[in-house]
Amino acid sequence: MRIYLDNCCYKRPYDEQSQIRISLETWAKRQNYSYRSKSQPEI
């Protein structure tokens, strides 16, 4: 599986988390890293 991560995703955890979109993107980034550590997708 290929997952594309742009530069914005690396900075999301440091952004203000009061907006739902930003907090969901932060959650998705963390889930991708968790999934990656288990199955080793191609990035």
C-alpha cells in the first residue's frame, strides 16, 4: 500500500487543535504511523 504524506501532515500535531478538521488530520497522521509500524506500507 502506498501512502502519500505532504509536509503539512508533519506539522499538524503542533497546530491549534480547536478546529475539528485539524484535530482529525492530526488523528489520521497518528493512525497512519501506527499502521505503518505494523504493516510497513510503502511511503
